[in-house]
Amino acid sequence: MRGTRILRNLYQYQNTTQFKEPELFPGGHSLATKRDLLNYLIKNRQVQSGEVARVLHTLDRALFVPNGTPPYVDRHQPIGNGSSMFAPNQNALYLEFLHDNLKPGMHALDIGSGSGYLTACFGVMVGPTGRAVGVEKHPELVDFSVQNIEKSEAAPLLRQGSLSIHLGDGTKGWAEFAPYDAIIVGWIVPEIYPALTEQLKPGGRLLVTVEDGLSVNQLVVDKESDGNIIVRSKTPVHRVRTRGSNISVLPLQ
């Protein structure tokens, strides 16, 4: 019944998704429960689809933060090794922007998987017939994320092998389970790495934040059926470091 109430609340706040800079909404510091957080995200239109509402209801963020950390407040959470967990509104935004690429049976790659939370969300959304892969460069965070997932509703996916966390260099992607329908990079990078666009399936989508020396641009990278790469940004992009002749840079509509 609780899930039904949450989904009913969702449909009261339906609106067109826009890729925008994550921001803290009123009340974000006082959220005490998973239900409070989900209702807050729905009310502020960060969650707009049933698929994203269900996965955020299924996976408890509290299982993925260090002990003593308030799990539901809407801010980034430090997880050690100079890394942090995305703020809840940012997690929801990314899942919404990728949800058409996270259908059952699809493949998803989380670069800089950190706590394992977003990778676990990917795993639940693509299901046991899909593949969710996390790549993390810090061994301690690989261990931390696996322990977190083992405590969560995503644990069966980890045991059966459709969800996995790997120690590695995320700039090279993870070729073993490519091509991917969805890829996200969890830190600011100097360029769109060729390995990631190569491992993106035609029709797939990559979310990445690129710093070009003058500004930081949140980019949506789509691979078309003919292999062409279309890069879109919510703000004018004066320069984006890319490698490849089939890349076009356009404003996000």
C-alpha cells in the first residue's frame, strides 16, 4: 500500500523532465525517512516516472552511506578516499534522464561507482536479464560498495552475476560487457573519453560532466544508429575536448 501511495503522489506532480543543475529544494536538510525523501523528490519534480520512483522506493539509501551519516538529507555524502555519493536529487535526475536506456535486459555502466548505490539502481532497473556494471579505482570503495549491495534488495542480482563491481580505470570503460545502453561518469573529466563512446551502443546515452578550462558543462551524449555521436549541453558549449571525426556538439532542446 505504501508503494501505491508513493506512485499516486508521483502522478500528481508529473511534468516534463529537464536536464538542469541539481539544486537543494526547501526542506532538504530535514528529511528523516526513505518515504520522506521520495515524496520530497516527487514534489520537487526530480522524480517523474514510475520506474524511477519504484527503484528509489526499493533501494534504501541508508544502506550505502558510512555509519553515522544522515542518509536522506539532500546533499552529497562523503564516503572516503576523497569521494562522495551524489545528492539524492542528483541521483534522481540522472536516473530520469537515463530511464529509457535502463529497461529490463539492457546494459548499464557506472564509472566511479563509489558507494555502489547508483550501480544498484541500474541493476534493479535492468533486472536479472540485463547487466549493471560499476567501475571504481579505489579498492576500499570496491569493498565498501559490494558490502552495501549485499545488504540491499539488489543482493540477488549481485549473487547471480547480472550486477557487478570492478576495480579499474574508468577512463577505459569496461569492455567485457559492452556495448552499453547507458553510461554515467561520476566525476568531472577533461574530455569525453573515446573508450566510452566506443562502448556505447547505437541508441545509447552517456551522461558526463566536462571541464574545458573555462567552464563546467553537463553533457548528454547520444550515439545514433549510424554511429554518429551527438553531444548536447544545457548551456552553450564553447569547447569540448573530444576525439573522433563523427562527433557533433548541439544545444540541448
